[in-house]
Amino acid sequence: MIIDEEQKFGVAAKEKLKQLRTTVDSLTLTATPIPRTLQFSLMGARDLSIINTPPPNRQPIQTEVMVFNEDAIRDIIYYETERGGQVFFIHNRVNGLAEMKGLIQGLCPDISVAYAHGQMDGDQLEDTILDFMDKKYDVLVCTNIVESGVDIPNVNTIIVNNAHQFGLSDLHQLRGRVGRSNKKAFCYLFAPPMSTLPVDSRKRLSTLEQYSELGSGFQIAMRDLDIRGAGNMLGGEQSGFIAEIGFEMYQKILDEAIRELKRSEFKELFKTEIQQQDDFVTDCSIDTDLEILIPDSYVESITERLSLYSRLDNCETENDLLAFHTEMTDRFGPVPEQVEDLFTTVRCRRLAVDLGFEKMLLKNETLRCFFVGNPDSPYFQSETFSGILQFLQKATNKAKLKQVGKNGILIVESMKTMNDLHEFLERMTKAISP
């Protein structure tokens, strides 16, 4: 089963289609996946393929958010018609289409204007669209019926009236109706002043303005997921509370809930996996008073810095880190000391997770390592923990164990740099490795 323009289908409709056959392979195609579908892909429940390569000679669509202004409409339409192009004017109210056509005709008396909407007679609608494609009209005032499936390369300007009333994927799809040739295309989103709009509407419009480059549908869908929420994974609802806590925290809570279920109701089913994990830590946070960051002087763009932080966090192997280090050197020049420390921090986090540390504090040249928070965890009967105890007794004299409440803390003095920390963790790892 292949579903094109997937954002037009509701959750219930897609589930009903799947039920027509007991086993069916499903492929959905869309420029902007709905949040629930995207969430399934991000958590690994569905495969996701992204086509990032635009057609040859295709240019990004310049997008601007504006307040409704008759002079601006006149200038926009004349600019497009004088270079031989045509204009879509989207007004998503059937009752007001004729009046809007009259307004535009009054602003630009020497151009031809037509209007179209879904309630027109089929033949009349078809004739109007065909005449527009034959360039008998310069401007087509219409509802959002042109949102999908309309491909007219000569239309390279689109004006969307009351853009704040559209969804994010709707606006992105409408913007995709222009720029379908090698000409520069423009998209103007008319809305009331930003200060008067609800928060979500402001976010949607600024997202469209920010992500106007080619192949930006995935970033827009991610932003939509952040704004609207992921919804219930196993139910029909499409909205959720992800916007309140952020995507990263949502994923963390979800992972914890799944782990808890595996260890309680489904422990027999996941017996092997639980034995492999042995209830050890899955991540380690590092808090330090050292300067560890990507400086503004090295990478000026805030967006680019955030992207680099995210990519660095996703480096899983030493080879990934080395390749990323080479790429940064190639793009931005020699890597400064703060960034080198950042790479070292990622290596330390990986070693700390293997050793069973949930948190590490490196302040005032003193390192504090916090073990698994659960004192009844099998970790404290594991070979890793007994190996750490032997290492502290035989291989070092600057580290000691301290009991705080029910939890143990490993304290190490004279730890001045991230390299010192990395070297200490490596020594400990090698000492306890079989």
C-alpha cells in the first residue's frame, strides 16, 4: 500500500486502510510528515528515508511574513507579471473569493484575474485552471485546493492571506506550488502583526520564514512535532504534551517508561536483554567549571553551533569522533583548546557509562564520580564494581570511596584538566577489563 501526500490522511483513515488486509507493507510519501508518523520514525518503529537532492537548477523559495497591505500586493503582482510570470493568491474563504478578486482587479486594472474554489461546477473549475495554465490569466485567486498536485512552472509567486489560520504542513505544501522551474520564486505570508498572534501561530510563521532552503521539509516537520506534540503512540490522538517538556526530555521519559515495562510486565519476554543490561546506567552527565564549548570566535552562527553540539553528542565510536574532528578542522580551521576538551568530554562520558557512573563533577581540581543511584542494583555485585574496588586498593593512591546517604561517591584529588580525567578513566577501564 502506497499513500502519497500522507499529511492529508488522518490516523484513523490510515489504520482502516491497513485493516483491509491482514498483512500489508506500507509506504507513505510526504514533504512534511505529521508529528505522529515522524515520532514513530525517530524512535525506530518505522524506517525513514529522506530525499534531500532537489531537481537540477531548482532555487530556494524566498519567504516573507507581512501584514496585509494593498500597496505591497500591487507591487508583488506587478513585479511577477512584468517578468512574464503568474501569481497564486490564496484566500481560504469561498464566500470572500469574488470580493478578493474585485479588490485585486481594482489594485491592478490592467491585468486579468480569475478565481477558483472546490464548490464550483467541475467543468467550470477545470476550464478556469486550464485557462490559467494557458496564461489567459495573470492571477488566480483561490482556496487551498491548489495545495497538492498542481504543477505550473510559470507561477513563481504565491500570496497566502490569513496565513496564521493554516497549519505548518499546509503552508509548506502551498509554498511548494511555486518555484517549480529554474526561476527565483517568492512566497508572501500575510498575517496580523506578530505581537497579536497566539504563540503557536507565531512559531509556525517564523519556522516557515527560517526554513526556506531546498529540502527543508524534514526540519519543518521536526518543528511541527515540537509545537504540536507527538500524541499517543498506540491511540488515535495526534496531539500530545511534548511541547511543554521539549523533544529530548519526552524521548528520555519514553525510554524510561519502556525500560520499566520490560523489567516488570514483560520481564520474561526480555530476559536476555535485561541480563545484558544488568540495570547499569545508560548515560552520564558531566558538570565542570572548566571552559568547554565551541567559542563564538570559532563558529559565529548560533544555529550552526547548536547543530555541531547535537552531531557531537551523536558520535558513538572513536572513528565517528575522529571523522567529525577532521571535518571541523577542514571547515573552520585549527580546533581550539576548548573544542578539543569538548571531544575529550564525549570520550569521558562513554568510559563513565561503561564504568557505571551516573554523574561526574569536576570542580576545584577535584573529581566526584556518582555510582548507580539504586543501592539494590545488581551493579554492586558485578565484576565491574569489584574491579573498581581492586583498582582503588592496588593501582592508585589519589582516589577514595565515600558514603553519602545510601549512595557511594568516588573522590579523586588533583584532577586539573579533561585530559587528566580521560587518562584516569582509561587506566581504570584497562585495569578492570578481563
